[in-house]
Amino acid sequence: MNLALTRLRLHGFKTFAQRVEIELASNLTAIVGPNGCGKSNLVDALIWALGEANVRTLRAQTPTEVLFSGSAAHKPLGLAEVALWFNNEARWLPLDVDEVQITRRLYRSGEWECWINRTPARLRDLSDLFAGTGLGRGGYAIVGQGDIDALLNAPPEERRRWLEEVAGVAFYRTRRKDALRDLESARLHLTRVDDVLRELERQREPLRHEAERALIYRELRRQLHQLERAYLQYEYLALQQRTQHAQQERNALRETILQTELAIAEQEADAETYGHAIAQLESDMDTLRTVLQSQLTAEERILGELSRWDEREHALHELARTLHEEAESLQAQEAERQQRIAELQAELHAIETEAQSLAPTIQQTEAAAKELETRRRALETAYQSTLRQHSARESAQRQAEQLRHEASQIETRLNELRAELERSYTELQTLQAQEEELQSAVDALESEQAHSERQLQQLSREAQAHMRTAETLRARVRALESSLQAGEGASPAVRALLQAVRKGELQGEFVPVGAALTVPEAYQAAISAALGGAANDILTPTEAEARAAVEWLKQNRAGRLTFLPLDLLSSPQSASQHLATAAGVLGVAAELAQYDPRYAPAVRHLLGRVLIVDTLENAVALVRTLRRQQRAGEFSRIATLDGAVVQLNGAITGGAYANERSSLLLLKAELERTRADLQTAETHLHEAEATLETHRTAHFERQRQLETLRRQLRELAQQRMRTENEYKQRVRETQHYEAQRQRIHEQLAQLDATLRQHPEANLDTLEAERERLQTEYETLTRALAQQRALMNQLESRRREVQRQIETEQRATKQLHERRQSRQTRLQSLQHELNQIESQRAASRAELERLRTQIAHAQSELDIRRAERERLLEQSFAVNDRIRTLRAELNRLAERERALDLQVARNEVKLAEIEDQWRQIAPDEPLPEPETPLPEKPPVTRAELERVRRALAELGEVNPAAAEEYARLNERYAHLERQRADLEQTCAQLEQQLREIDAHAREQFLKTFESVCEAFTMRFQQLFEGGQAELILTDTRDPLSAGVIVEAQPPGKRRQRLELLSGGERALTAIALLFAFSTVKPSPLMVLDEVDAALDGRNVQRFADYLKQMAESSQILIVTHNPITTAVAQQWLGVSMTGGISRIVPYTPPESLLEADGVERRRAIIQPASETTPQP
């Protein structure tokens, strides 16, 4: 396979002060060297360059500790840099390049830089790049010195995290964390929206009643206006006719007056005719103007549509040109790929032809070699038999003497071993007892730690619950403060005034009375009712601010308000203190409320003469008592706790709305309650956090004690294991010597028989024939090896060419699909262009039609405007004649003194009516005298009085209530939609969480089963038998369950990982790590002294398995073991001189690589061997 990591460069990282650049040439590389020379620093450099952010993982305390800190002969460096080059031809990294270079640099100042292929990047980008490869943060493909111990000593829940990394569940956990954060945010926003909706709901019903009253008020005003007009018209006409009747009864002079009046009537009729004609013309002109305006609006709309279609057409043309160019480019690329496929297929055919021609030759050579091997073995058998017969007689006596000497030595050694066995057995029994006692202490402390862990989780959940409660209350406080600052619950004029102050349009201090008071909850309803509309009164420091605010309200027509300048108010005498002893009296309102002392004059002015009584019955009884005693002047009104108010005159106001509207006073009280609740919640939160910190400290202390006991247990187990190994070694040695003693006795008995059975023989002829066959066999073997090597090269090239053909075919298919997509898009664009052209033609036709209609309407309007001007001139002339006739009439009336008094009285009455008319209809004339008088009055004075009484009973009305109610409804509907959106978002996020959990659970369980199978297989390979199993502590919730490792080495009982011996535990952990890589292979694995705890046959099995893994993954292993080093194809020798580490790559010679395991180990450990690297 291709190497994943091809090159690395270090400079200034830890002990690598000088620039080091290494070319990696094999899939299995051993990093060797003495202790303390910097081998693990090389592994740390790899981990750091791959994006590790936790400095403790790098065996450091601060980030800058990874820089070269200097030595006796070298100064510290201010820069550390590590660069890695990865082969990405197989695209195992999500970048479309054949080689990926990762560079990370750190400066002494703490600043750092990171690049991916010379492009600046973040550590998050590195994590995303290596996600799923096993090389990311916490990846299983990099196993450090402490990772084996961490896996062995980790609690079951921590072992699950290793499986999650293999299963790729970390990605789901990140998505779940983001979804939970979004869900929490959405729920918080939903809570805020619900709070505002509840506040608006309390305001809606009262405001709806006000809006209804405002509409009723408008309707009554309209009816009163119409009734007053009809009444005045009738009275005016009646008075005119009475005057005319009186004049007809007089002498003949009245005839002249009558004729004059008739003339006036004729002229007025003409004037009225002209007026009707002018009014009709103006009505027609209004109609034409409306039609013309609608046509002009339609024309503007069509012009806008034409403009938008032109822009869309231009954009579509540009997009079509781009798609056409892309399609042509993709077609050219597809042709190039097809040409490349043809070339590769031709090359593949040539390779297969050559391989087919070479196969018969190999078969012939193999047949000849087998035949020659058969002859050589037969001759070798004869030769060896003859040689043994020849040497048996010469060595029999010598062997007998030597065997007797060996028997004597063996007997002496056996006596020594028996004494040593007795001592080792006694020591082993002592160590086992100590280990069992220490294991009991560890188990007890682990149980306490597990209980502590559950307590910590419970305390953490409680702290989070308190935190959420506090956050909800903070949001409620902010909402109430915002409502209070905006004047919600106050009148529109108050809100407008406060908004002007916030915008800077008004300068000074303006405080609503309701916002200045803090009232205990028990008295809120009473004092709120007592204040009534006065809660909207504004407190100002001086009368200057009040005058400025009044002027602003007038200029902006924002409403009317009452201002209480504190420098002008006088404090009235409070209610008599002796009233506090009356039945049910709770006190004076001004004394029950809390406020800033500056506001005392205003509060005493409003509440100083208001009594607070518990019930309405007691309030009414107190009023009656005081009125009987003629002391009712000692108070202004009485308010009860349920909000009823009894006035001095006995009037009672009470009741409640279905949804009471919040006043400033109630908002202020709710704000104070919420602040108190928030303070309590924060106190609970601080207490919970303190308790959590105390338990966490104790937990960490127990963990430290547990780690100490575990370390002592490991040391004791290692000591016991060493003693046990020594004991077993002495037992094996004793058995070995006893077997040797028995063998020597048997050999001595057989020597005489051997001398009699093997006579002397001539070996020269057999030796010559043996050498000739050996030479011929070696010649055939070398030829066969060359032919097989050539065949392997051809097969390797054939697979490579086949892979390239498949890659090119996939790329060609993708290019073809992309080109088809572009062409399909071009067709849809052309269809859309055709539709636009059709719609544009229809709009142009509509535009022409509208312009024709506009021209015709404009012409009609001009004609009627000219006619109106002509009629106006004639009307003016008639009015001039009317004025002349009236002057004549007045002259005649003066001559008739008898009629003067009556005419004067009538004129006075007519003048009064005209004054009233101008007040109700200033822009309309009174009816002419000749207008027919109805038989009975259209309106009676009783009807007028009825409407006026209805208006008076309606009381004070907020004229803008209807508009306010409409705005509130609009805001309420908007918030309802927003709440629906938030609820939908919460539901979607909850569904997303369920899907994430399901996918993560499925992926985890699938990977868990695969890892279990691979773990069993790897365990059996490394132990040459036995059984191993992974067990979930909670199968119902695998994503939070722990993982227990149980193993059964060959010949032993099944037990948990913690109870195995040191070597067995280490080998089991290695088997589990190898199982991870089997289920999800990583292109690169880095192992740091993972074989340190292994010995003997275990190391050999570990080394053999490394060779198998190297066929699918590139492996870098730091080791001190010559058996592990022996299987590596490349060595990196690390040494240190003057505090600086150096690296010398070394490739063992072919002769050493082809040697068997024993010969390679001997070559590695020879002190003067030429194969030992010299850094």
C-alpha cells in the first residue's frame, strides 16, 4: 500500500533544536534509541502537528513548554515548527489533492500559526480534516506511553469513549450539543414571548372596552351633530315664515317688500340652480379624477413589471452563457478522460499478455526444481546416514566421558535449585496476601468514588436547574423593565412623552406616579383603584419641565396629561389619625406606600386623604358614620383591598375586567417581586455551586488516593509477577535438569549399541555427488525467484493500471452527469425566457390600452372644468343682484316703524340660530327662506337632550383607544405567529435530538458488535487461544453505559481485565486497540512503547501481528525491544548530544530482512554488529 505519512520536518520542538527532516520509506518504521534521548518527543511532535490543543497530552504545563528551552551549550529558541507531508492519492483526507502538507508553528510569545497546504487554517480545521481517520484529538490510532495504562485503569464509562471514537459518535455528540443549545435558546425565547403575550392579554380586554366606548362616543357625537343641524334648520325656517306672515298682514307697503322678497327668492333660486349644477360638475370631476388616478397607478405598475422582466431576462441570458461555457468545458474534460482510459486499457492488455507468456516458463522451472530437490534430499539422507555411522565410533567414548561429567554437574545444580524454590514460594505467598489486601482497599475506594460520581451528577443537574430558573427570571426582569420604561399599561400620552424623553426631544426628569410608588402586594389593588387615572400623572422637579412637556404635547397632538411639579405642590392635611381606629381601617394610603422622599408632596397630594379599608361593607359603614358626625371632610375617598372605591358623596366604583389591564403600579410591583425571586434563585444557585465545588474537591482527592493505591497495586503486582516468573523459571529449570539427567543415562546405555550398528564407510563419492546437486539446485532456485519477482511486478502494475482505469471511469461519469445537468438547466432557462417574452407582450398591449383611456379621461375632465368656471361667473352675478335687492328691502323696512320691533326681534333670534349654526357647521350655509317648512319638527328638544345625556353618562373617553387596540391586536397576532414558529422550532429540534440519538445508538451498537468480534479474534491471535469479550453495563442506554472487559487466557478462568496479571492486562489492552484498528483501519498508526510490559513469547506474537497490520496501515512504533525492532523495515535512530536530539534513518540490508526472526534478533543485539544504527 502507499505510505500515508511520507515526510516530516521538526525545528525547535522540545529537544529537537536543530532542523530535522525525515523521509519515511516503509510501512513499518521503528523509532529506537536510549532512554531520555527524545523518542517520545518525536511522537509528541506528530500529535501536536495534528492539532492537539491540550498541553497535558504533550506532557507539558503551558503551551510554550514545547519550545526548545536551551541547554548548557545552546540558547533557548523562540520558535517551534513541525511539518508533515501526507500521501493523499487515495483521497483518505477530504481534499482533492495528491499530497497534503500540515504545518504548525508556535512562538515564544504564545502566538501560533497553522497551515494546510500553505493556506492559513484553524485548529478546528485540522480536527475536521482528520475526523474519522483515528488521527484526530483523542484518536485511537495514536497510542502513547500512558494510553495503555489509561485504558487498563479507565472506568467503564471512559472505555466507552474509545468505542465512540471508533464508531464516529463524536460527530453525533457535537450535533446533539448544538441542537440542545438551540433548543434551550428557543425555549428561552418562547418563555419571553409567552410573558409578553400574557402581558398583552391582560391589556387587550380593558383596551377593547375602551375602544368600544370610543366608537360609541364617535357615533353619539355624529348623531348629536345631525340632530342639532336639523333642529336649527327647522327653527330658522319657521322664524322666517312667521316674519313673512306678519309682514303680509300690514299695509300696502308690505306689498312692495313682498315683491322685493320675491325678486330675492327668484335670484336665490337661480343661485341654488347654479349651485346644484356646480355641485354635479364637481362630483363628475371627482369621479373622473378617481378613474384617472387608478389608471395612472395601473400604468406605473405595468411599467414596473416590464422593468423587472427586462432585468430577469438579462440575468437569465447571463446565466445561460455561463452554463453553456461550463458544458463545453466539461465536454472537453470528458474527452480527455476517455483518451486516458483508452491508453490505460492498452497498457493493461500489454501487461496481461506478458504475464500470460511468463506463466509457462515459471511452471517448467518449478517442476525441474521439485525433481532436483527430490534427488538432492535422497542423496542427503544417504550422506547423513553414512556420516553418522562414520562419526559414531569415533565420538562414542568421548561422548560417554562427557555425559558422566555433565551428570555430576546437573546433580549439584538440582540441589541448589531446590533450596531457591523454597525461598521463592515463601516470598510469593507473602506478596499475594499483600496484593489481595491492597485490591480490597482499591475496590472499596472505587465504590465510594462511583457513589461520589453519581452525587456530582445529581448536584450538577440541580445547579443547572437553578441556573435555568435564574436565567428565566432575569429574562422576566428585563421584559418588565422594558415594559416599565416604555410606559406599557399607561395612557398613550404617557408612552409618547416617555419615548420623547428617551429620544432626547424633551430634557428633564419625568416620572409617572405609578412608577414612583412601591406598594406592598396586599394594598396594590386598593391604591391602584384609589389613584385611578392619577397613576398616569407625571412628576417633574420644577414647573419649567411641566410647561415644556405641555408645549410638546400640544405641538405633537399627543394627548393631555396632568403634571405635578414638586416645587409648586403644597402638601394637604392628611386624614385624621384617629380614623385609623375605626372598624376595618388599615391606614392612610400615603403611609402604606413606599417612595422616594422627594416625591412626598405629590404622594400626599394624591393619597394623603385616602383611607384604605379591608371590605366594601366597612367602607360604606364608615362613610355613613362620618356623614352623621359631619366629619366627611376629613377624607376624600375610601379604597378597599379588592379595588372598590367609595367617594365622599357616597358613589361606589367597583368590579373587574375579565383580563385586568396592567397599570404602571402593578408592573412596578411585579418587577419588585420578580427581582426578589431572582435574588432568591441566585442565592440557591450560589449555594448549589458551592456544594458542587466542595463535592468535586472531595471527589478529586479520592481520585488522587485511588490513583495512588492503583499505582501501589500495579507495583506490587509487578513485583509479584517478577517473583512468580522467577519461581516458574526455577521450576522449569529444575524440570529441565532432571530431564537432562534422565536423558544422559539413556544416552550412555545406547552408546554401545550405536558402535555395533554403524560400521565404517567411504564418504568421498557421496560428498562429490552432494555438492554437484546442491550447485544445480541453487541455480534453478535463483532463476525461479527472478521469474516470480517479474510476475509480481507485472501483477502489481496490472492492479495499479486497473485502479487508474476505474478512477478515470468514475471521473468521466461524473463529468458526463454534470454536463447533462448544465444542458437540462439551459433548456429550462430558454422556456422561462419564452414565458417572459409572452408576458411582456401582453403587458405592453395593456399599457397602450391604459394610455388611451387616460387621455380620454383627461379630456373629459378639462371639459367639465371649463363648464364649472362658466357657471361660477353666472352665480357670482346672481349673488350681486341678491345683495342689491336685500339692501332695498332693508330701506323699506326702516320706513315701516310699526314692523321694526317685530323684525328686530326676529332678526335677533335668526342671529342666535346663525351663531349656533356656525359652531356646528361653519362651512355650510343655512337653508334659504323659501325652503318648504315640514308639517312637524323633524327633531324635538327631548331627542337632543336624550343624546346629550347619553354622552354625559359615557364619561371621559380615550379618543385614540380604537387605534391603540388595533395596534395592540396587530402586535399580539405577530407574537402569536412568533410563538407558533418557536413551538414548531422546539418540536423540530426535539425530533432532531431523537433522530440523532437513534442514529448514534445504531452506529454505536453496530460498531460495538464489530469490535467485539475483532477483539475476540485479536485476543486469540495474541494469546494463541482463550476467549475475550466486551460487555455493556447498561444495554438499555448504550450511549451512557460503561464497557467491561473480560478475558480468559488459555488454561485460566474467565475474569475481568483488572484481575489479570500485568503482562496479560497489557496484551489484552493491545488486542483491544488492534481490534479498533481492525474495525476502522487508520492509514497511519503511532505506537509509543506499547510493548514495554510484554516479554518472551508475547513480544514475538505482538511483533508478528505488527507485520500483518503493516499490510493495511503505516505504523510508526517507539520501542526498546529487539524482537519488535527486528520486524521493522526502517529504523529511526534517536540520540542526544549536548541536550539536543538527533535522528538518523537507517534501512536494514536485504540479508537481514530475509533472515528468520532468531538471526535478526541476534544481529540487532550484537554490540559490534554493522547493522546497528549509529545516530
